[in-house]
Amino acid sequence: MSGPTTSRPVKPPRRHTPRRITVLLPIVVLTGVALCGLLVLGLATVRVGVLAVVIGVIAAVVPVAVVTAAFLWIDRWEPEPAKLLLLSFLWGACVATLSALLINDTAATVGDLLLGSGQGSKVSAIVSAPLVEELMKAVPAVVILWRRSHEFDGVVDGIVYAGLSAAGFAFTENVYYFGRAFAEQGFGDGLSSGVIAAFILRGVLSPFAHPLFSVLIGIGLGVAAQTGSRRLKVLLPLIAYVGAVCLHALWNASSVLGGAEAFLNVYFLIMVPMFVGVVMLVLWQRRREQRVVSDALPELASAGIIARSEIDLLADLKERRRWREMARKQSGRAAANAVAEYQNGVTELAFLRRRSPSESRERELTEIVRSSRAEAVRLATANG
């Protein structure tokens, strides 16, 4: 005779994200971005020629490399997902550029019809370009804050996402401007014309111009991400957008209407102080991020999530880098990747605990931290 049976609770089936979201949507987005990039490249080639575009690409690589490296340096404490950073850059380089090109050309044509020949380009530069370009460059940061809010922890994240989108935009724009300068004047005679003059103006004196405008929006989005007020979540980004548009319009107006003296006044009296102010804000925010992580480490150690012996290793970026390098030398690249995942998980967990934590997200991050640490230890033991 069989004994009484005990019924086990039946777990609900695990819900999988539909493949139209995980596979089809990314393919559609990347295809659209690629098509926009090809259209921009095709339009530039038609206007200035193949050789000029090649020269423009070569000249534009240098400033974009410097700007991109600067934003990746800012993002060192809590690195954002590489795919989101890349998508932000590609959006700026392809979609935002194509949209701005079409709308600005339309605005210039309408301006010529209404105000007379030659006036449309001024309307486009001072009115249309700031409004459209700053709006389009901000799209990735806004979408990430809206759809992936757990990846948006504050001002630094806003600066990085908006800045990389603007860096992509500036790269494509520089390709066209450098290419046009070559098509019209060749390499030039130094500082007055040609590619060399354009490179000095756009690649040396003002490589951070477009990123600086968009960083203002990123700061607004970052502050909005930290506030609990719904009104401020909408109002702060709008104020930041207006500020970016005004700064962009002033910058364009100084070169289109004011001549060399007005341009230099705006450059040294407004742009340079703004740039210095943003740099100081970034440095302050990086120190704040370090304090957030350092303050959380003892609590994480008490909870058994990390080892107390690792607190000093996790509280300093140099120590983190040495740890990864040592893991790579002793146990291989997989071990270094596991250590990096562990370090990033600890940082995200520290930031999550600082604000109103989500229990499910905290459990997820805790599991990531523990599993990545276990994997790093396993690989170190296996290769020891």
C-alpha cells in the first residue's frame, strides 16, 4: 500500500522574451542605421567626389579617436554596455547626420525662397541646425534612460551616451567638411584654406564642439534620472536641450555672421570656459562614483557578497587594472574577463544600493557578482 503523496509546488513556466524583440528588433535597427550611413556616404561622394571623401575620412579619424577615448576614460568606473555605446555612436554618425542633412537642406531652400538667395544657409546654420541636430543627437540617451533605466545611474552616464552620439555626428560632419575643403582648395597653403586649415579649425581647436553641446543634454538627463519628481524628470532635460540649442546657435552665428573676431570672442570667452566647467564636473562626478563604491564595499563584505581582502582591490581603478592584468598573465583572458565582470557587477550593485533598490535587480546583480567571482577563482585554480 502506497503512502501519502506530497504535492510539490509547480513553478510557473519561465517567460522568455519574444524573439521579435531579442532578434528581429536589433536586426531592423542595425539595418536602418547601416542604410542611413550608406546614404550619408553616397550623398557626400556625389557632392565632393570619392577622393575627397577618402581624404575627409582620414582627417576625421584623428579627432574622433581623441574624443571617443576621452568619453571611454570618463566611463571607467562603471563601464556601460559596449553595445549601447556603439549604438549611440552609430546613431549619431548615421541616423542623426542624415536626418539633420535632409532637414537643414530643406530649411536652406525655404530660406532662400523667403529671404532671398544666400540667406537660406544662414537660417539653416543658426536656426535649423541647432534645433534639429541637438534633438537627433540626444535620442540614444533619452531612449536608454526610458527603456534601460537600470543602465542610467546619473550625470556621468548621461555625459557618456550623449557625448558618444555627438562624437559620431561630428565624425561624419568632419568627413564632409574636410572632403569639401579638399575638393575646393586641395591641401591648402597652411592656415588660410584647404584641408589643413579645416583640420586645425575643426580637428584641433574645436573637436569637442558638438560633444560639448550634447553633453549639456546628457547632464540634464543624468540629473533627471536621480530625481524623484516627475515634473523635474521632464523639465530638466527640456531646459538642458534649450541650453544646448542656444550654445550651438551662438557658435554657428559667430562664424556665419560675426567674422573672425566674433568667432574668437565666442571661442575664448564662452566655449573654453564651458569646456573647462564640464571637465571639472566630470572629475567631481568620477570622485563621487569612487566614494559611492568605496562606501558600499564594507557592507557588501559583511553580507558575504565579496571578500574583505578584496575591498582595497575594488576601491581603486589602478588596483582593478592590475588585478585584471595579473589574472590574464596567470590564468588567461577568460579569467581576466571574469574578474572584469565581477568588478563591474560590484560597482553596479553599489550604485543600486545607493538609490531606491529593486529587489529583483539586486538579486540579479548579486548572482552576477557571485558567479563571476566563482568563475574567476575556478579559472585561477585550474591554471595555477
